[in-house]
Amino acid sequence: MARKEEGWTLRRDARTGIYTVRFRVAGRRAHRSTRTRDRAEAQRRAAAIVEEALNGRPRRSVAALVGVDTLRLCSAWLAAMYDEKRISTVETWEIYVRAHFVPHFRDASELVSERRLAAYVTARLHKATAASVAKECSALQSLLRWCARLDVGYLTEAPIVPRPAKGVAGTRALEKVRVDLTPERAGKIIAALPVTVRAKERGGPARPCRAFFRVLWETGLRAGGLWRLEAPGDYHRGADELVIRDAVDKAAYGRILPLTAAARAALDEVCPKRGPIFGEPIDYRRQLARAARAAGVPGHLAGHVSPHDFRHGRTTDLLDGGASLTGVAYLMGHRQITTTNRYAHAQIEAARAALSGHRVGHGAGEPRRDQETRNAQAPAIAGASVVGHPGLEPGANGLRGESVERGAAVFRLLRGSALAPEGLTEPLSGHRVPIGEAALRYVVAYRSGDPFVLERGLDLAERVAEFLEGCAALEADREADVG
């Protein structure tokens, strides 16, 4: 025989401090969270929870929202979300509210109408892509779930917001044309930009423009991230590094970025003692188009130059210059290097460099030396004069700066070098690899033609070259001691 309903009790979780209510209904034990740490509020919510469990949900789903202004409801929702979501997410939702939700849902009660929700999705697909509409639907669902929370009380149950059907592409309002920016072209555009720009309203404060895009290029950050930088926490005059907080980065990837001299000079020029470094966001499209035309960008492309093109161009420039993929991914704020690959774009300068046998920015204009000349110039012994200077960081010994063939010359020396017997091992890329095997790996990589494998081979060549330099220095010291 089932037990009768009993009274309820409050229990406080020792770990979280949140109160839970325990009671029995229809002979079954129930255990519900009140979602609050305040005892008085927990008692009020517990009574409502028990009443709802015993008598069913009260019918006030639509009536509670009738006559409620949509903008006021969404404003209260956004204010509550600032404590639960990232600032960048709430700012995006604010755009959705003003541009789409308020014009479509004239009254808040329409938010629970399946017909009006379906009509919203259909109307938005005529103006935006399915991916964009799906993000807006996700924000709508969050709004309705907030309305159904026990402490809010507008709804007893959140309706399900329909999503765009699979296979529906939607409409792209403006086809994005990517403009490839080389360092030279980006430098000319930045030089043609005005130092400051005023907002549309007359008498508004002057906002930095040229320094903004200089920092944008040097750091590769997103424009939205630069707008959120504040002094002195993120940067202060004379600092060597830039602090990226989780709230600043779109992906909440907090990190510390080293700065180039040009980036530091631009930041020092506009950085205040306290507050936003670049002020409130402003639209730079008109200034960018004018500067692009002045920099020689073709007229059909000048109007399409955007701040995000600087991020793509900087990524491509760093990778073409021989920077490691993981290092560039860290600078760009990509947790996955596969994302960084999508930012690197092939350019005609890279094609010219490939035909000349050099890397972009590393003597690409020099002609390729023929094989006989390279063999004749191949050194006979390994030493500092051959591969560079010991003690420098990877890449400074000339292997990457000169050509791939320079690395091959190093490994040709390995075969007959007395300093590298077959059994000798050296940590290479985190593993202890025999020198002879390392040379064989490089030869295979060089003949395969695979760019990725060839990159690994160059890394290996640099490590081996530095190791040989150290061996040569030790031999020289020993001979000096003996002498």
C-alpha cells in the first residue's frame, strides 16, 4: 500500500551550499534542487515545488507574458546572462534582440507561439544563411528557458524553438570577398589610413585608426578582441607583452602574447592610463576602402577590405616566413592547428618563391643555384662556419634562410663525419634518434616532395646542425687543452 504524502524538509549541500527540498508524493521519494543558497528564498521555492508536484503545473504559460514588452523582457534576460555567459556571447545576443527579435515579436506572448516561431525561422532564411539562423534560434531557446526558470516565473515550460531543416542553405545577404594582404600591401594601407577617426555624431571623441590596424596586423588578433582591451590590466605603456583575458578572446582562450616593436609603439601611442585602449567600437569600412584605393588595391576589391583580412594576411605571412604552425596557432588564439590551416592562403608571391627555390621573405628574388654549383660549394667539414653560429635559436643557423639544399649538405657531411658515429643518439623533436637514422629520414623526406614531411625534415636538419656545431666546439676545446 502506498504511503501518504508527507511534509517537506530542506537540506543544504555541504559542498555547494545550495538548498534542496525532499518530500514524498504518491508514495515516491522526491529530491529537488531549489537552485539558491538563501534559506528564506529556498523555503519559498520549496513550497512552490511541492505544490506543483502535488497539484500539477499551474496554467499561466501565455497569460504571464501577455502585455509584456519584448524589449524589456529581453533586457532583463540579457542582464541575467552577464553572470552566466561570456561577455562576447551576450553582446552577440544583444544584436539579435535589437535587430531581429524585437521587430518580429511585437508582444512577448508571441514567443511561446509555435506559429510565430516557425514564421520567424522562415523569414530569417530569406535574409541569412541557415547557420546564422540556427545561432539566433539557440539564443531564442536560451531566452525561453530563462523565462521558465522557477525564480523568473514567466513560463512553466519552455517551448521548443524550431531549427532550419537539414539541406536548407538560406540566403547570404552579402557575399564576402577575401582580399589577400601581403606585408607590403598591408603596410601601404595602414600608412594611408588617418591617424584618428570621429564617430558619426558631431563632436564625438576621436578614435585611433592607424594604430588600431597596426596592432591588428602585428598581433593577428580579431578586431572585437582589440575593442575589449583595457589599461592597465591588459597593457600599460612600456610593457613587452599583451595579456589576453578569457573575456577578451572570442574562444575564451586566455593567454599572454609577445609584442613586436611596431605593436608596442602603436599601443604606447594610444594607451590611456585607465580604461579601454581603443575606446568604443566604430565602423572603419569607409576609411579602409579609401586607404585600400590609395595603396593600389584594385577598385573592385578595395571596398571589400575588412579588418578580418588583416588576420588572414598575418597568418599567411608568418607561416610563409617559416614560423611553426603551433606557434602561429597560439598567437591567433586557435586551440586546434587545423583551424590555423584555414587562415593560410596561397599567394602568387609564394608561387614565385617556390619556382626560385626560396621561401617568401627569405631571398625569394635570388636565382636558384644549379646542382653542380651547390655540390662545389658544399663544405668539407662541419663547423660553425658551415651551418651558422652555435647557441642561436632554431632557424637562426641559416638552414631555413638559405634553402632546402643547405640542409641536404649538412646530412652529406654526416655520413663521413667522425663526430657522428652510427651508435650516437641525440634528442630530436622529443625523441632520441640515431644520427644515421636521422639522415635517412631527411633523405626520404626530401625525395617525397610532401611539404609537411619536408618541414619536419628541416626541423630535424636544424637540430642535427646545432648538435654538430656543439661537437665541433667540444673537439676544439679538447685539442686546445691537449696543446
